[in-house]
Amino acid sequence: MSLTEAQYGMLFQIATQLINVERTQGKSIDFDNLMSYIDRAITFCGFTCDEDTKNKLFVELEYQFAIRHTSSECIFDDYDLKQWYDNKNIKDAFFWNRYRRYLSEKTSIDPVSINKLDEETLPNIMNCLGDPNEIFEGKRLRRGLIIGDVQSGKTATYSGLICKAADAGYKVVILLAGITESLRGQTQERIDDGIVGFTYRKVDKIVRSGRVGVGLDNKPRRATSFTTCIKDFVGDCDKIATTLNEHNSLVLFVVKKNVSVLNKMYKWLSDNNLDPVLQCVNQPMLLIDDEADNASVNTKRDETDPTKTNKIIRQICNLFKNANYVGFTATPFANVFIDPDSVDSMKHADLFPEHFIYVLPTPSNYIGAKQLFFEGEKCFSQLRYIVDIEEPDYDSDEYKDSSKNDIDTLNSGLFYSRHRKEWDGILPKSLREAVISFFIANIIRDLRGQQSTPRSMLVNMSRFIKVQNIIREHIQSIYDSVRNTIEHDFSGKIKEDSKLPLFQEIKSVFERHYSNVSDIAFSRICDKQNILKAIDKIKVIVVNGGKSSAKLDYKTNKSLRVIAVGGLALSRGLTLEGLITSYFYRNTSTFDVLMQMGRWFGYRTGYEDIFQVWTSRLSADWYKEIESATIELKEDIKQMFEQHLTPKDFGIRVRDYCDELSITSANKMRSAFELYEMQSYYGNICDTPYISTNVTQNAHNKEQVIALTKYLFDNNFDFRFADRPKHEGESVLSDNPSSRYFANVPKNVIIDFLSRIKCSMVNMRFNTDNILDFMQDCKTTGIDNWDVVFEGGDGTVYYDIPGLEKIRCANRAIEEHGNVIQISSRRRMLGLREGKFALRKEQIKLAEDLCRVAWKEEDPDATDESLKNRNVPLKAYFQYLPKRNPVLIIFLLQPNPPVPNKEEKPKLKAFREELGEERIVAFAIGFPGVKEAESAKKYKANKIYMQLHMQDEPEEIDDEEQVI
């Protein structure tokens, strides 16, 4: 029996309720037995179901309930900050309870994600904010950044945050909702539905008001919005004769990031709401900046004259006694390059996220750049390359001459990415193919029983409104032609219709793009009535910032089907519901803009197998590069949390490999620096002078050293004194406390060890990811056998590792350096002797002789005596010995005691107490000079990263260990 859409929906709801009942009783759901819930639902409803229907139910239930999430990550300015927020302490969770119910009943967000939002994500973010009920002197402004994924549900997250904040005591919420009115209106609509419960909106040019969303429970309203779907804070809004204190409810403003709008709000707040004694607004305020990288970052080069939008946002924040600025973005690249030390003429800091950066968890049913653009991932097969647009050679004389002297030919010719606003030529044939594939996808969804769902196709090819209208007209002509042919020429009999060119085209497109669809036969797809029902209500519209732009009204038309042509308005936050087909051909080449243009990212429940993304190979490669950079950025933040590093103490780097791509626009990068991290380690040695304040990392590294030592002894590797000339003929088992080493250890053992240890990210040169990349590169040679050194020194304690108890630890001064512990004031543990470890006398002499030859070539006038008296640098023993073994040096260090009568900084004192009698574990690694160190990884780094890392290296000094 084939069920109707209503019957199928009833069956799905009953099965869902059965699962939820058991979940609320604390029972875990065994998804291997998911079919049992389906069978119980079928019995309850009294339906007869075929296997296809049951399997479809199984897939949808598994999709909804078997969601997994990546872990969230956060770095703070203060890891000892008081955790003031707990769900259990909220006496009246009015706003959140309503919103949670709304998410469960009115959205497609799965229960697992709602629970995670409620129990983990939002409480964590709340604890990043200031306590709204705390009494303190002066003003407070906490600034943070929340990073999500494009189209991943950030709106639900910040709506939930507003609800939790309101329940906790926040009285004022300002939401900056993009730079276009269409986006602001869409955001206001969602806030009305999820928080306010009441709306004013235009329907067919008539203003209508009434309860919506959470307000349909008919409970008294506790939120007042000073903006509506039809009106921003404009006109005479700054002359409203009321104050915040007159409202017992939560007060909301949903406004554009527009200088005149923000100035009006600032004027009304300052004119009507300042406490006469405190001279500030004494109401706890939360300002949420949606798409925080857009129009909020200070783009003026002169730090004393910030961009007007940036400045007024900060002025509004600083009106309040207790304020929080929280930026939300999927493209944080511009935000991390804000200068944290910038101070404008008002002496207020820029919007750098000084206090926290929080990475939202990603659910397993999210489809992002990784799933789409990486070969082998689950959605890679749904990527379609646009190959029929031939770009001119922009550097050629021919193109330059045409663009200057014969622009009319270009404007009437084939489409190309750098077209002018006057272009009116020939569009690519692939656009028609994409439109036909969208029609077919609509038919498939209808035949799957999803007739009431919204559908959309995105076409983003030009930033010019005039060209967008030309594209719309072209697509409209395709639609009209197809519809008219189906209606008038198709007979409804496949045998007759199959002779028609359009039938053959539809069949060809289906076979090319939907051969994976097995549940719907082509004979049903090509049926005349099925086609007409699917495409009949499709509208071809333009969505942009122009006055004639169409509106996407999903409220009055829940099953809206559109082909939306646009540019900016489609690139920033505006949601196209049920997006199936995307046709994207733009020459934008910055990380943030490209990712924001990717409106096809998100959730595709019920049609994961039929959505498509059409783009150029170059853009697809760019998306891969951007996603790789984003993954690295998030991984850096994870490691920063593990090491208790802060946004301001550490700073952030962003991978920047591709010469054709920019991370963000140049004016947002004025505080960014070029950074080339060492990729080829040939002829170099680097160490770890910075140690995490998190002592558990030191303990972890100690365990790894113990395991490595046991392995080396158990496998009988040659064990010797590290200073071979000095201890020649002496038994390594003697009581001499000097350094020892294991010889000729295989590379794979070292790779395994390096992959297990944890080193502070502040050790930029000792970056284990980079070192492992280098070691595992097939082009890297000459590092198959290693010497593993355990360095001794002149401390008062010995190694406490079995087999190494006779080695005396080196002692070092330690000091606090931001959020890390620095070993010695030189920022380097190494002297000169480490280069000579494991070398024979003749190898040492050869390296020194070759170094002096190089000095002589640089300075032919230098005397032999002067060259002889110069200290040969540590690096020379690697650079000039291409056949020596690479070396891994392990240190167990005894920290020097505190200086008498000198108060130590709190973090250093706490580190000493937690470390106790344990040794500090540190490392160094050196590679022979097989080749020149010519290659490097390219990054953009913000100011903090550069200040911390790119300082001049201190002079090397000889610190030979004392041998007793």
C-alpha cells in the first residue's frame, strides 16, 4: 500500500513520539533496533506499509536521532573566570522554555542538537558573558567571537542565547542584522517568531499584526521590540518619548549595520536613558553582531579615525555599564586581524574578541565545504563543473585593446566573469542544463511525498543589478518555453512524447545527473502531469539591494518555489529555503566572501542525494583551500584551549597557500603580517623554550618519554655518551652524570613519538604538525636513522626514568610569559654543545672548518686568527654535515627555585605548586643539511602572533655542562 503524504507524516510523528517518550525516561536509543519503533507506529496507526516506505522512514528517523556533533572549542582571557551561569539556577526559564518548544515543533532541528544547545553550548557561552546581576564599580565591556559554519544554524544559536540571557536577567538586546533591509527583515521575522511572539509585517502591501511563533501560547508578552519586519530604527524612532526603565519586559532592537540607523539608536539611548548619577545606561545589555566580519571591522588605515560603523558600534557598547559584544560569523578571518592594541580618539578598544573565541559544534548531518569539495567525501559526486565559459586572457594585448576600444563587442559576446555592468550577451548552455536539473529535482521531491516543502535554485553570476535582470529574463524564457512545450506538445503518452526534443533533453539530464536515484522511475518523472505539478508554481525572481528586488515570503507561502538570481543579498545571511540547485560563477577570490556566497551549505534532509552545486573548477579548488585553512584555524583554537592560551596572549595565524586567493579584503587586513613558517628543516635545529601552564600536558609528555625509553632499551639500541670525543673508551654504565644517546633509531619510531607529545603552540619553530609533514614528505631524504639524546646538566636531581637514573638534570630559570612558562630569559634552551652531540671528532672539525670557509667567503679581509676566535654557531653542526644523523634531544629540567624576596607572578606560582617535585619535559630537534632550507608554509598572522614570535633570536652562548 502506498501511503498519502498525510498518512506518512502521521506515521513519522508517531514513531518520533515513541522514541522521545523513551528518551525522556532516560533510556538510550539502540539505533540497531530502530525498525522496532517503526513497526509499533504502523501497528498503532493500522496502516499497511511496503518495504520502500519502511526503509524511507528508517532513513529519516536515523537522520533525525542519530546525529553526532564535533566538540565545541573555546579560548578565554581568564581560564579561572567564575562560572556564574547554570540552567538549574534560573528560577523562571520563560523565554528558553517557549523557544525550545518552538524549535521542537516548528523547525527541522533534530532533538539531539536541541539538547546539546540547551545543556552545553548555550550555558558555555553564557559563562563567557558577564553576570547581569553582578554589582561592580565602573563599566564593563566583554568582547567575544562565536564561529559557526555557513548555513549551520547560527540564527537558532543566537536566538537561544538571547532567550537564556533574558531569563538570566539581561534587559536590553541589540541585534545587528547585516547591511541589507531584506536580511534585516528576515532576521526580525525569526526574532518575532522565536522570542517576541508578536509581529508587524506587510502582506500584499497591507500591514498586519498579531501573535506568531512562541506567542501562539497566548501567554502575556514579556518582550518588546522597538523595530518590526517593516521598519528599522529609522525616521522619528529617536524621538520616542519612553525609556528602557519604563519597560519591565525584555527590550530588543533588530537593526541594520548602517551608520544613520546606529546613530539614531545611540542618540535615543543617550538622550533618554542615561543614569543621572552614573552617566551611563544602567541596564545589562547584550549586543549580537550577526556576520561580524561584515561592516563591523575597522577598515581605515589611520587607527585614530575608525570606520564610522565600527566606531558607532563601540560608542553604543560604551553607553552601558554592563555590556557584552558578541560577534557571530562563519568567516572569522577579518575579525582575528583586528589590531588588539588599537585605540581611537575616544580611548575605547576596537572590537577584537579579547575575552573569548568560541567554536560552535558541527552536527554530523551538516553539509559543508569538506563534504562537497573533497574527493571521496559523501557529497563530492553532486559537484558539477561549469566548463563552457571561456575566460579571456586578461593580460593579453588583445583583451586590453578590446576593453578599451571595442567594449561593445565584449558586452554583446560570451559571458565572462569580469564583465561590465553594460554586458548583455550570450549566457552559457550549462545554465539551461542546471535549470532543467532543478525542474527534475522538484519532480523527484513531489513523488517522494514532499509536495508542501519549499524549493529554491540560486543563480549567482554577477554583482550588477542590470546583468542580474538580464539573467533573470533568460531563465524566465527557459521556464516559459519548457512549461509551454509540456502543456501544449506533450500528450501524456511516453511513447509519443519520447520523440520530442524536450523529452529527450529531460531524459539526458536525468541520466547524467540523477542516475543515483533508485526510488523514482524515469517513467514517473517524465509524466506530463507530474512535470506540470512540480514546475507550475516556480517563480523566477531577482533578490538584491535594489528597489525592485523581490521578497522571499515563506510565512504566507510555506511551499514557495523560486529560482533566485542575485549577488550581495544572496551572499550574506539571506536563507533560501529548500535550496536544491546552485549555479555559482563569480570572480570573487577572498576566503570570507567566497564562503558567505556558499548558500548551498547546510542541511538537506530528505533530498541529500539530489541537490547540486554548479561552479568552476577554480572556485571548487578555492573552496578546498579555504576549508583547509578553516580546519587549521579551528585546530589551532583547540590546541590553544588545551594550553590555556588566550586570544590576546597568543594571536592567530591563517594558512595562506594560494597566490590567487586573499583571506579577506585588503582594508580588513591592515593589521596582518606575512609569515613564512619553516617547512624544510634541513640544516636547522629548534627547541621548545615555552611550556604550557597546564601541568597535565607536562605529565603526558613524561609518560611518552618513559614509553620511548623502555622501547629503546627493550630493542637493544646502541647506548652511548652523547659527547663522544670527551668520553671515548668510558663505559656508558659508569656513574658519570653526562648526557647519553641511543644511536640509529628508525624514523618511524620518532614519527610515532612526535605525534604523541603535546608542545605549546607558542613554540612556533617546534610545530609538530609541520615537522611531521616534513618528515613524512616523500621528497625528504637523509633522515632514516636518528640519534635520540637525553641531555644532562648541573642540577641537583637526576632523571627518574628507568635506565637513565645516572643522568643529572639540567637546571633552568623559569618565568611567566603571558599564559605560558618560559624556560630561561633567553627564550632558548640550546647553547652550542647540542650540535656536537653524537658526532665523532672528525665530524665536528669538518663542520667547523666549512663554517669558517663560509665566513671567509663573506668577508675576505677577515684574518685567520679572528675567524678562529669566533664561536661556531649551533646550526653549523647540522648545516655543513649532510650525512650526519638527525637528532631528537629530550630534556628533563629542574626549575631553579624562586629568587629570594621576589614575589612571583600568580600563574608561575601556581605552576610551581602543581608541578611539585616533577621535572619539566622539553625537546629539541635537528636535521642534517641535506638540502637548502628553501621552502616554507605561508600564513597570514595577526599582530599578536607577530609580536610574540617574530622577535630577533638571542645570541647563542656556550653553556657546556659541568662534568664532575
